[in-house]
Amino acid sequence: MKKAQPYYPLKEGLLAILLTVTLSCKEKMKIAAQADNPPNIVFILADDMGYADLNIYGAPYATPNLNSLAQEGMKLTNFYSFPNCSPTRAALMTGSYPQRVGMPRVVGPNGPAWTEDLYRLGLNPNETTLAEMLGGNGYTTAAVGKWHLGHQIEHLPINHGFDTYFGLPYSNDMHPPNNPEWPDLPLIQDSLVIELNPDQRTLTKRYTDFGLDFIDKNKEKPFFLYLAHTMPHVPLYVPDSLRGSSKNGLYADVIQDIDRSVGRIQNYLKIQGLLENTLIIFTSDNGPWLQFGNHAGSAGPFKAGKHTIFEGGMRVPFIASWPKRIPKGKVSGEVVSIMDMYSTIREITNSPKQDLKQDGTDVSSVLLDNGRIGQRDFYYFKNEDARGIRSGDWKLFLPYEESIVDITGSGGIRGTSMKVRVDTSLYNISKDLGETLNLKDSFPDVTKELTLKIIAFDSIMKKEARMPGMAKN
């Protein structure tokens, strides 16, 4: 028989010290174990947030959590989304130009006349989404917030690789108060409508709560949380307790509410010992909706905003943090787009490639090493047509028709726009941020070379474009 061991009671203070040391060791072991695992991915997408809507990009109000995220990671200054909601989301989920995957325009429910040919459309189930790629590599996946890649059941996130979904299937203004032709606005969990016309003051918090619950349930294995905020798309909402808190108007209140959400996620990951090996990305789907005046954001030095292919419509803030791998406090001017995120995440998670052709590029060298990817061409599409190109410091437009703000609205009332003719235009976009000085006559060889590139790429894209998904009912 084993001899009984004497019991020596510990003083309370010493016991507390030993417990603290033990817990600290366990936490360090957990972090070390996490470091050997594939990174968790948290991708946060704001809606209609302009380039200059964060303090670290020049906004006059505080966004401390996003500032901290940038200081702990990397900020990009030449990051491009696409001009509208659905195209950007299609580019993120497929790693391709929206035109390649049949999603060049905004889709929505059956309502106003413009939806007649679009309300049955969604992302084609044959596309391998970012969630499907990661799910096939052992990740648990969740989509939270605005989806906007088709609202019919076959187009919802749970049928595109996400294990769970909670949010609105399209924009928050597609509801009866904005236009009686719209149906009631559904809040969906997985495939079930759980509320109609939810209180939008609570959406940012509810999305964040759902995301934190998802992390908590899946913290022992790799996870992908795609959190696509409804805000700051109009109509703007914040909890009553936060209204006026920014001292800079309702729009700034909304941005600060999103900033608090980012802080909650970051803090929870830190408490759980997950922050070190979690890649957090924050960006926006397009530039500010300037027609709404004081209910819209700012594109800073760039021309125009949402719906346009001027810089203000497509150049947006981008922050990435991954303490294990991304250097702190770096700023990069490399040209990167949201469709590059697919290939980049695939590379850093060592996930399999998909069979269908893509357009995005792996930019992990930029994020992880503050490296260079060299000059490459990026194309600007106006709906189905390639109308512009960025090649190095040059940006060229071919002739097309654009809508720009004529009169701005106020207090949530939309202003008016006017159509303008854009002629062949060449800009040095690194020096002329506002696209004001047309250099086509000064550099005819550059104009000719880039014109031929646009025409050739537009022809190829139209030949190679794939069909969108089409709902049966």
C-alpha cells in the first residue's frame, strides 16, 4: 500500500501565486500550441465606409480600436474594392473580377423596376467560395451580417460553404419605409427568417454577439468568421445610448459603434489566447455614398464616391493584423484588391486551389514581409464593361458615361446625381489623387498602350465570363 503523504496547508497568498503561475503557464502553452496551427481568420467588412472614415486615415473623430489594430499590424493605402455591394462581395468570395462570375451589378429582392431582371440572381453554386475552400481544409465557418449575393434559399451563405449564418440577406434600405415596393426586411438565421424589419439600432451589437459566440464554440479548432456589417450604409442607426457620443454627428457615431465592435472581438480573442494566431482583416465594400451628405462618409483626397470608378468609389481603408506574422506598424502602398484576399488566405492556410479561373493574386508577401509584388494591371469595370486600368502610377479611362453627385442630401434624405461624359483620360494617380489633370495628349504612347490593354482584357473577360446562379422560384 502506498504510504499516505502528509498534508501541508498553504497560506492564501502563496496559493494565489501558485495558481496564477499555473494558469499563466497553461495560457502560454495554449498560445504556443495555437502558433503551430493554421491561423484563425476574422474578416470584417464595413458597408459604404469611405477611405477617410477612420482616424488613422484622417477622420477627425476617434476610432481607437481600429487605430490599435493598424498599429499592431499593417495599413494599406492603395487597396481597391469595387463600386457596389454585390460585386465586391462576389470578388471576395471567388477571388475574381465580379464580371467573371456573373455578378457585375447589385442584386436584391423583387421590388422596384430595376430588380425585375436581378431578383432571382445570386452567386453560382459552381463557384468555390472562400468559405468552401477553408471548410475543405478543416475550418469551421460563419457568415454574420449583410450577405447580398442572392437572397433565395439556394443562394444563402449556408449553401455556399458557411456552417452558420446570421444577418440580413441584402442592404438595410431595401425595405418598405424606403420604398413601399420593397418587401419586409428579413433577419435570417441559417435558412430561417427569425424577424421581419428588425430594430436596426441593435444590429451591430447583435452581429458582434453572434460572432463572439461562434468564436467561443469553435476556439479549439481553426475558424473563419466573416463579419459584414450593415453599417454605415443608410439608413444610419446606433443604440440610443451612443447617439451623439462622437460629437461629430450620426455618421461618426455609427463608425465608432463599428470600432467598438472590433475592440470587443480583439479583446475576446486576447482573453482566450487566440489573438496571436488570428488574422484580422478590416476593410469596406466601396466608397462613401456621397448623395446622402452628412449621412455619408469621406473619400478624403480622392474623386467622387460609391457607384463610380473614380478613386473615391473604389479605394478604401484596409487594415490587417496577425501578431504572429505581420510586422507591427507597417504601411504599404502596394496596389492590392479585395479579390486578392482569396489567393492570399489560401496561401497562408495552405488550402487547396480551385479548378475555375481566378483573377486575384497572392499578396501574402506584402502583408507578412512588407514586400513588393511588382507592377501589375488592375481593371476598372462599369457594370459589364472594362472602362479603366491602373498600371503602375498610370490610370487610364476610355470614354463612358458616369453618374456623379449633383446636389447632396441631408439628415438621411438622398440628394440627386447627374450623368456626365467621361472622355479618354490619363492620370498619374500617384501624384494626382483627385484625377484632375488629363495627360493623354502629353503621353500619347502610354495612352495608346493602355487603351489596347483595356480593349483586349474586356474582350477576354466577356468570352470567359461565367453565369450567375439563377433561383428556380
